Amino acid sequence: MKKNLGIKTAIIIVTLLVFTLGIFYGRPSNWGRAQEAIKKDGLKGGILSSISLGLDLKGGTHLILQVMVQEAVNAETEKTIQLLQDELRAKNVAYAEISKPVDRPEQILVKGVPSDQVGTVRELAGEQLTDYVLGSQGSDITITLKPSTIREIETKAVSQSIETIRSRVDTLGVAEPVIQEHGLGEHQILVQLPGVDDPARVKDIIQSTAMLEIKQSYGEYATEQEALSNSGPDKMVLKGGPGSRNPSGFYVVSRRSVVGGRDIRDASMQRDENGRPAVTFNLTRDAGSRFAAFTGANVGNFLAIVLDNKVREAASIQEQIRDQVRITGSFTEEAARDLALVLRSGALPASIRYLEDRPVSASLGADSVRQGVTAAVVGLIAVVVFMFIYYRGSGLNANLALLLNLIILLGFLGFSGATLTLPGIAGVILTIGMGVDSNVLIFERIREELRAGKMPGTAVEQGFSRAWLTIIDTHVTTIVSALILFIFGSGPVRGFAVTLAFGLLANLFTAVFVSRVIFDFILNRHQRGEPLSI
């Protein structure tokens, strides 16, 4: 018996030490930072470095973004138009124009096809454009995206936007950001950035579409009208962008891109021969081969580097270029670094618009922490006093188990890197109540056994065994509820579910195992006939 008691006591001590380490140092990867924080701010600094605080406790920026999914649909049909032009040219099919209605980005109109070649166009569309529905509008052929394909493109645009934004935010070093689909609106994204000290810069980086393309340039003009008069079916007119040689000018460029944002393998901020910040990017192997073939065949002609549909730079092709391209201009060092960042993370599939931009002040977060901790401490003191008064010596048993429960829960938050939110603090407080509830069930069972005339040792054993099923039942049902909240909830609600669920699991260990060990320790020192203080 004493040997088993020693092993159980060792398990409790090891558990206490391990989770205490988690409170002050967190995960092993955080130990260096935690040690510096403890040297600087004491134990409080260690706790704050290991337990991540959510937006409502730390302050930061709360954003709701609208993904303009119609742009993704428009981009898909633009690619299809280029494919149609190439295929119709290859099959010598005449046509007057291939265009799209202004208000129907999902539809393509093929105009002016001779009646004896309409069958060839339909056959081509049926073979290669399986995501489209063919129709007619007068003498024109209509090619329209299927509704299921449109939904798929829109869903993919939102998910790609989330991953791109997450990649950009992670590169900036924002701790524990929340980036997920916003369930209260269609095609919306919720972004919460705790502790952001430069929200304007982060917002610019998030919103930047960073759609980079390299196109053939056919000339630069002073007015848009002049540029349009020199354009054609396979060409388009773009305005000069900020930082370009002529921001107010207009450029005639090819409608088809030689390479695009998806062809970029890496990007970095470097300096040009004059020491000015510039952005250099490398192309993938396939894109490098295409670019080498294009530049080799167009030596002496011009190319345009287009960023977000504005010409950033237009230059003469002096020689064949394979896989490395440099963008120069009036960059600041930070602007060049930010552009390299968004190019590395990939282009957004569609632009985004801010629906809500709400700062959460650090002082409000500090007030929330203070009030939440005060509520937890007051609740804990009230429970401790009640247990001492009502259960006398056994109340100390319950209070020790409750203290260990809190240590395990906070240590878990440190080790797991889970974010503590204000609802999470509510989960901690609820865990205190559930922990006491388990002890009350056990103690009342023990009292019943003692009133029935049983010896203290037998009463303790019977009390624990008979309360066990009830404790399991209450904990499992609450953990299932917490699991549902975690699956279907978001942000702070998930924080509440995590702290509640793990707090309950910890309580099964402390209220049943730890309390029983303490009772066994007391009973080993009891004299025969000595009453149990409960």
C-alpha cells in the first residue's frame, strides 16, 4: 500500500513540475524567449511569453474582408477567350470578335462566325470547354460557365485568398493571428491580428492583389485615346503605375501574358547598380524557358512589367533573358521588401474590399485581462473558503486538487500554444466550478457511507467508486458540448471550448486520482477509531 502511494505521489509531483514549466516557459521552441522575458519582467514576463493572448486581451486589429469573387470568374473566362482565339486561328475559322457582356463575366460571345463554320466552333467548344454551356444569341454563339463551375471558382477564390493572406501575415511575424472564412456573410474572411503595431502597413500588404504579369509592349502614348487608336483585338491599353517612368502615360500591351504571378519561384529585395532598392524575382523552370524563347525572339522590341493592371516598368529587350527579372523604380526599402513579400506569397485570385476595420486598443485588452483575472481569483477564493467551512479538513484536499487543476490547465495553454481569450478565461472559471462539483459529489457519498456506520477507509473507497460513474457522465456530456462549440464556433468561442474541455480532462485526474491519493495519505496516519474530518 505504501509503495503504491509513493508511486502515485511521484506521478503527481512530476505532473506538477512539468505543467509548471509549461506556464513559465511554454513549448521548447519558446524557452529562449521566455528566459529573456523572465530576466526582464520576472515570472509575469515568462507567463506572458508562453501563453498567447487573443485579440480581446492583447489588443490589435479586427478586419472583415469581402473577396470580389466575380473577378476570379472574369479571369477564368479571359483565359478561355485566349484559348478560343488560338484554337480558331489554328483551324482557320473566321470570326469578327470574341467578347464578354459588361454585366455577365461568366459568358463569352463569339460574333461573326460564317454559318458553314459554326459546327466547327461548337465541336471545339464541346471537346475542350466541358465546364461551359453552349447557346446562341441571334447570330452569335454564347459560351457560358456552368453554375456548378462558378460556385467552385468562387469557393476556390475564397480559400486561396485565406491561404495567401495567412502566408503574408505569417511572414510579418504576427503572433497567433485568426484568418478564416467569416460565416455571417457570403465570400467573406475574418482576420484578427493581436498586438499589431503598424496596422496600416499590414492592411496594405493584405489587400495588395500583387498580380504580376510580363507582357509585350507595343508603345507608350500620352493620352488614352491615342493609345486606343493604336490597339487591336489581341492588345489592350494599360495606364502607367506609381514608381514607373511615366505614371500618367498609357501603354499598348499584349492581351496575353508571357509569364504571370504563378510562375514566380522566389522574390527578394536587392539594390540596383546605383544603390537604390529594387525587387528581383526568379521564374520557375517552365516559365524561364518560355521567357527565354520570348526574349530571344524579340530582341530590340519592348516588354512591360505589369503589377495590378498598371505598367510598373517598360524596357527594351537587349538580349535573351532566362529566369531572373528585376523591377526598379522609386521604391523605398520597406516598399521593396513588402512587394517581394507579396510576390513570394503569391497573387490573390481576386481583389478584396474591407467591410469592417475595427481596432481593439491594448488598454481595453489590459482591462479585460484585469477584470477576468479578478473574477477568477474572487471565484477561487469563494470556493476555497466554502470548502474549508463546509468540509473542514477534507476541504483542504479539494482545494489542493483544484490548485493542481489550474496549474495543469495553464501549463497546457503554454505547451500547446493555444490562444487565451476572454471567453477562455470564462472557461477557466467554469472549470473551477466543475472541479468543485466533482469533489462535492465524492464527499457527499463518503458522508453517506460514514452515516451508515462504515469505517473511514471503507467509506472513502465506496464514496469514490459510487461517485465515479456520475462524474464521468457529467464530464463527458460537457466535453461533447465543448467539442461541438469548437467544431462550429470561431475565434473566442473556440478558445472557450478548448479551455473548458482540457480543464475537464484535468479535473478527472485531480478530483479523482489526486484527491484519492491525499485521502490515502491521511488514512495511513489515522489511528483506529479516529473520525475523518469531512
